[in-house]
Amino acid sequence: MTELPWPFVGAEALSAGIISERAMRRLYAPMYPGVYVPRDAAVSAQQRAQGAWLWSKRRGVVAGLSAAAMHGTKWIGASEPAELVHDNRRPPRSLVVRTERLLPNECVETADMRVTTPARTAFDLGRHVSSVTAAVQRLDALANATDLKLVDVEAIITAHAGTRGIPRLQRVLPLVDGGAESPQETVARLVLINAGLPAPQTQVRVFDEYGQFVARLDMAYEDLMVGIEYDGAQHWTDPEVRQRDIDKQYTLTALGWLIIRVSRDLLRYRRATYVARVESALSSRGLRL
């Protein structure tokens, strides 16, 4: 038997004769009441969003993290609850439903579903995510995946003056940088800002004296030629990646760059050491701190 496209509404599949009730119960399991996926399937954040929309009888608007996932945002775990703007206040577990006012220009159609625009999605994420760091990570990733413009988010703030959570969002927005390519890069930038250092630029392209491209740095103080590179696990476990890192470090040093390498361990347990290394590099280049 050919596998049904999923998620699907069980009652619809049964009434159309696409599958028998026995086969559906044997091969599929409910994601939400009445909405089915294959048993033991690895469900993505996008599929979870689609399942939530089907549960709403196709009336809900995909919002929050689910909207971010539909816009191509990375780093959203499949186990995160789906989010909808909908009038049903009794959602099943693992589904967040909010009854909020949406203006016509705050929704777009994606994969046949109504989904909040990137700007409206940012407006929601920045208000509903309680940790400032986590909110910036979410908005960085959204901005990296879309053409999100902060001026559009500010327009939505104006249109929804007095909405709960706006003060938190207004603290988050100035920290957003779509150049961050991972949540850890966001943390590496925020640690420096919170320590009182200038915000580094993201994704800085470096060229040699002949105008040939040399490297793209995760973050840098370009005028001072101080770069910061976050090394994820692949930088230590993949020999080819490690060799490229060694060659890049040699070339950048030869061009006069100071490079601070940052690991997950350094960010998690030794932030003061990380900040001190960046401060020392900046001071050596004449920046008065």
C-alpha cells in the first residue's frame, strides 16, 4: 500500500476510501486529535505546524515558532510545541493556541496555510520568549532565513500599542543580527555586548592584498583586524574542516589579523576568559576600553 501524504485528517482519508480504518490504526498514530502521521515517524517542525493547522479545521493561522519554521528558520526542534492563532482555547497537549488580533497585512499564504509574516512572527517571538538571549537567538535565526526588516517589526509595535510583552520585545530588537548563523554565534556576540564591549560585525569577508577572497569571519572588529570564530563540533571532529581552519588561521595571521577562537566549553563555563581575550586583542590594537 502506498503511504499517504502526511499529516492527514483521518476522517477525510476514511470517507474518501483512501485507507481502511484498520490500516490507519495499524500504520498511523494521531499527532493531534483526528490528525495522523506514520507510527514512529520523525516529524519536522514544519510538519507539526501543518498538523496543527489541520487540527484547527484549516481555520487557524500558523504563528510563533511554527511560522518561523515555515519561513525556513533553522534551529527549531521538532519537539517544540506547534503554535497557532486560533479561537479554540482548549488545544491538545504540545500545541500552543493564542487568541490575538492579526491585521490583514500580517499574514501570508505558505503551503496553502495562513502563516504570520516574518515581521509579525518576530513581533510574537520577541514577546513570548521569556529569556532575552533565547529571544535574540530566535530572531537572529529568523532574520538569517528571511528578509526580515526591523522597521517592519516596529510598525507592528505601533499598530498594536499596549499589547502584552512589547517592553520585552523592545529590549530584544536592538540586539538582533541576521548575520548569526547558529544560536551559539548569537550567544558569543551577546556575551561581548553584555560585558560592555562594542558589538562586533557579523559575517565579515576578508581579502588579501591582491583582492582575493581569503575567509569569512563569524564576527569581527574589521577596522581593528580582530576576528572571532566560533568552532562547533565539526571543527574538532572533521579532519578536513580542521585542516581548513589551520590554513585559514595561518593566512589571516600573515595578513595581520588577530583571531580569537571560541568553543562551546568557553561560552558555557569560561565566559570571563573569553571576554578577557577579546578585550586584550582590542586593547592591543589601540581601542580604549
